[in-house]
Amino acid sequence: MMEKQTKINQLRAPIAEAMAAYARDGALAFHTPGHKQGLGAHPLLKNLITEEGLREEVSLMEELDDLHEPTMCIREAQNLAADLYGAEGAYFMINGTSGAIHTMLMAALRPGDTVLVPRNAHRSMIGGIILVGAKPVFIQPEIDERLGIAMGLRLCDIKKAIAAHPEAKALALVYPTYYGVTVDLQAIADELHAHDMLLLVDEAHGPHLKFSEALPLQAIDAGADMAAQSTHKIVGSMTQTSMLLVKGPRVNEERVRQAASLLQSTSPNQLLLASLDIARLQLAEEGTEKVSRAVRLAEKLRQDINRIDGLWSFGADYLQTEGASGLDLTKVTVSLRQLGISGPQAEEILRHEYKIQCELSDAYNLLFIISYADTEHETAVLLSALKELAARYKGKEQFSVPAAMPAVPVLGMTPRAAFFADYEQVPFAEAAGRIAAEQLMFYPPGIPILAPGDRIDQSSLDYIRAMQKLGLKVVGPQDTNLKTLKVVKES
């Protein structure tokens, strides 16, 4: 837990400072890593990391602290992060937000506990449930038929799930969604806490929300007990680094520490830890200014896109329902349905003809993230490419997928039981009625269509085939060509 201090100096980077101090000290290295501070590094590695980076790429020396039991620079850096975000504790994670989500679930739940989960949760949520041995109760999110995407959970559906499962210990929620959609999280937190339940939030796409009043409340400020944030996805740390924020009397921080220690490497890369520390420093220095600029750029881009015949980008004014009442304005979703082409087709054209890479494509849409790093130049180049794309395909017949997003499947057994069960491969077309023994999703966004324990239905198979034909990348199953599916072996 963060120590009580009258004033905390945010304009420091304790981990980076400790690394530089060790490198300057000049001690002859008879310790790991094997490249010996760059002495034996291949020229390609030196060029990639830089000689100074390799000099500082060490760990486990006393002045560099211990991620598992921090008492010095790592502890100070985590305290600075907690202070900046208004949390009571912040944990640095070096195996991504997946690791933060696994930690969060393992800290909050015990084997056999019931947990409420939106069906559009990321694959890491299913992974955490398997690790814990919890029993998920999936809740169908609101579906927007025009966009063809899942939005947030309705409070009324959460209330129904609580009434049907009063034994549930927590709700593990996605906020914001990959597309930036948010809900009234404060109302959800109040409802859960009134039933002595925890609110655990996958806030992978929300580490910047704290830094603009034009954006929805960050999860911790809205009443979440824990929130896992992808610092690397939206703000300035290196890929694979994230934070887990905790706040409130319902969280057992010792359980959090133990779970984080269990799941993380005992040889954490100091460069990754330093990047988290420096990202926090950058937010403290200019987070409000940079994130506010990103919001302005994204809103201007959205307005300009909506002047292009055949394209549409929804804004906050479109979201007026219980399951979709707010928007992270820095996420710009572009609907292509009126152009008569699919998202994957448009993504390929932009990537190879215009050298523009979107964050993701789905059947009907492209998603673009405008971050603190972007300027008017980047958004202008993107807008020009979208104008040319629209002009090329304008006037074609509206594009539609011949399969609807499937409803929440029946749970045949717990995900953990299915994961460890004996299995067999069956022809894809014959899998209906069987219990899935593997995850199947399209990546990104990495939301499972099938998860271990699901009773497979025909609508799911039809939807999977339709998405596969569009060219979306299949992730998870042993047979990625989908000639077969792995199912629990019947006795």
C-alpha cells in the first residue's frame, strides 16, 4: 500500500535513476545476463537496444530492488504511480495486462467461486478463470446491430445476474471496450458493493482516461476495487508492460502481492520496469496536455470522416443506451458498410497501398487509436487515405455478413475442468452439441467466440465460418484452418 506522504515528487524516475547509477559504478560483471552489460552482445542487438541500454540491462543487484518484495526504487516508482492515478496501490506488471488480469482474479477469487463476466471479455479473462478454478456466469452485452459489435453490459442485466447468482463474489467487467464504449460504472459499482461483491475491471484501453475531463471516468475513480491497465497500449511504456491499480477496503493487498509474485518472472527485465516508471513520469509532466490534444485531434478527425460520402464514425452523441452511454473519444471507429467492402479488405488496402495500419478490422469497421503521440500530420494522412478509399468504392451495394453474433452459450462444465479434460478432435461441422476444450477467437480483438466449457451451438459455428471467410485471423484452436475443433471426450 502507498505510504502516507505530505508531498510526493512526481518529476522523478526512480527505477531509471537506479539503473543509470549501477551502470556508472563500473563494477565488473560476473553475473547475469550473459551478454555482460553488452560486452558480448551481437552488433544487431547493440543496434536494437543501444549500448547504453545494454549497460543498464541488468537485474537483481541490491540497488535495483526486487519486483516481488520491493523496498527501494521499485517501491518508490509504484508509489508514484499510485499517487498519480489516485489509487491506494499500483503494481508494475511485466507480462502485459493479461498478467494483471490473471493477478486480479487470483487475488479476488478462490477455487469454486462464482464470478459474473461479460461475454465480450478478452481471452485473458478466461485464462484467469481457468487458473483460479472459478465458475463464470456469462452476461450478454448490448449488441449494436448497425455496427455489428458488442457494447457494454446493461445495469438491468447485471442486477438479474446478481439475483440469479447471489453467491457470486465479483463482476469482472470490460471498461472501456476495445472500441472505447463505456457505461455508468459508478452505478454498477454501487450495485455490486451493496451486495458485498467486488468490481474488477479490465481497463486495458483506459490508462489515459485520468488525464482529460472530456473522457469517461477512469475505473478506480468510478468505484472499481481493482483495475488492470495497459500502459503500453495507450500511453508511453514498452510493449508487455502494464499496471494493476487497487483501491478500497475490499481488496486484500497481501493477496494481490502474492498473486503478482506467483505469476511474474523472478528475473524481470529492468528496461521494461524503467519504461513503466518513465511513462508515469511523462504523464505527470505533460499527460493532461498530450491527452487533451489527442482528444481534439480525434474529434476533428471524426467530424471530417463524417463528411465523406460512404463513411461513418460514431461519436459520444450516438451512445444513449444503458449498455453504451459514454465514449473514449480517442478511439475512432469507421464503419465501411456503405462502401460494400469488409473491414479486412479495407485494412489490407490501407496497409499495402497507403502504408497505414489500423488497430483492428472487424466485419464492418476499422478502428484507429489516436494517442498522445499523434499530431495533425498523422491524422491528415489518415483522412486523405480514407477519402481515396471511399471514392474508389462509393456506390456499391451495402455489405452484410450472413451470420449474426451468437448468443451466450450454455456452460457445459467449468473452463478449468474443460481445460484439463481428455479431449478429441472432431470435424468442425459435427461439433454442435459438444463441449469446447479450447478457446477460439479472432485477433484482434481477442474476444472468445468459444471458450473451454462452452456447449457449442450451431449459431456459433455459423458465425465463426462467416468471420473466417472474411479473412479475420483465427487464434486459439489447435487447428487454425478450422477443419476440426477440440472438444471434451465423451465417456
